[in-house]
Amino acid sequence: MKQHRLLSYGISLMLALAAGEAAAQKVDYSVVSVPEESGTDFTQISQPTDYVCMPEVKRSGKGIGWYTNRILDISVDGSQIAYLSFRNNTTNIFLKELAKQGSSIQKTNRTAVLDFTYSPDGKQIVFSEARGKTNQIFQTSADKGFVCRQITTGNMDYSPVYSPDMSVVFFARQENKSTSIWSYDVKNNFLANYSQGYNPYPVKGETAFICIRPNAAGNSEIWKINYETGVEECIVSQPGRDFSTPSISPDGQWLLFVGSSKIETGSFTYYNTDICVSRLDGTDFAQLTYHAADDLSPVWSKDGRYIYFVSQRGSKEAKANIWRMTFNY
């Protein structure tokens, strides 16, 4: 999967919906699960009226590519899920109570939010927004109003995430044809460039982060980078497959991510995106979903028992919703 320039979600959503409707002519999206997912319980969390965004997916006869935006996150106390919603020609962060599953509360008042994450203490949300020909990173309160603090400007920045101690914000910056991991120092406003990659996710208790890198064949791999010692280790790589959007389980034992896959039935070949896991060192790799829908942007529940993700499964019209699945390992 090649990393593409991120678009505003107004455009991406429309393209994703169009692609979903075309694919629905060949693939049955209406079922909630397939036999390969036996033993896993799936629960729909959102409704069509929540207008959940779906990262754009592009298929060809040779493979699949998708935007790797993190568009879901769980509040620190585990009571709310935050998601991106496309309403009134704008894309913003909305919050939904997981216990009630009622109406949502709008959290940002922007134009084209691309992706976001909560801070480790739950008091802040850091997000990127498409503004003209750039993507800029902002910080806002998770509890109060719409006031935002701008962190970066004038570049193609996205995938922001706080370090565990909240001293820096890691993010990806796209320059020309390459993308690398940067950080913003919260106290002194310094910027630092670390290494090639995107989708950074810090490792608690270590001076390291997990990220995605393309290999020589153009496929995306999962790497662990220690930014103090300089040690770089490839964790997950499979010939012909792409991986993205990694995150670490609350107990620090499991790595959750999206992987490309291929469904073959007779003369019909369909490239797909599915949810996968492995141990933090890459062992015990397992593909968790096999549905023909696009399963994207997975996040852990705070107790590690569930995985939340965006998918068109269960919708005859291939509309995106938030789903919850049990994690049985």
C-alpha cells in the first residue's frame, strides 16, 4: 500500500461511499459476520444518523490502498467513544456514550478534521485538519468548548499522538514523496525529526514508538523505533500484504492493526482490509476479521476485552458504522 496525500473528509467520504456502492454490487455487505469469524461477537455501536466517516479505500486489479487515519478513540474512563462525523459539509469529532448509545455531542467546530487521539490523561484531544494545501495539527480540551491551540503550520502533518508522559506530540509529516515521524515539544515548542515512517504510536515505558514503513517492494510493514539508541526493528511483514494504524493493548502485550487481505471464490478475486493482531514482538500473528466489508481504524477498549472499528458490515447499502468485537485471546 502506498501512502497517499490525505484529502479533506468531505471528498474522501464521498469517494468511499461511491466505492462502497459499486463494490456492493458484487459483495454482500448485509451480513454481520462470516463463518471464519465464528466465536467472535459483533455489536453495532452507531446508527446511520451518526454519519460516521470512513477512510477512503481504493481497489484495483492488483491490490488495495487506503487512508490510514485514526478516526476512533475511547475516552480514558472508557465511557465514551469519539469518532469523526461528516455533517453539513464539514468533518468534526463527535462523542457518544457507550452505555446509552443515544445522540452524540459535537466536540470540535472545524471544517475538515482528518484524525485525532486523546491525551493519556484524557484532558486533551490532539487532531489534524486539512486547510487548503496543508494539514495542520491542533490541540483542544476534551471537556470544555471549541477553543483550539495550533501546534504545526504550513506542512502536511497528520496522525498526532501524545507520548505517555505528555511531554511531546508525535506526528507524521509528508514532504515531497516521503513521510517521516516528527515530534512537537509541548513545553518549549521545539520540533524534532526522527526517522522515516507514519502512523506513530509510542511504547509505554520505553523511548520508542511503533510506526509504519514501506519496504523496497512497496508494501507497508510495522516497525519499532528506539529514538534514543537508534535501534530499528521490523516487527510485522508479509510478502504482498500491507499493514497500517498500529496501537498497543492496555496490558502492553498485543499489537492491533489493519492488514490487507484477498478473498478468492472461483473466478472472483476481491482485495480487502481486515483487523489483525500480533504480540508486541510480531509473534502470534492472527487475522481477526474476514468480512468483505472494509474494517478500519481499530482501537482497544480500556480493559482490552473489546476492539472498536469502522466498517460497512451489516449494511445492505454499505454504509459505515462503528462496531465492537470481542477480543478472544
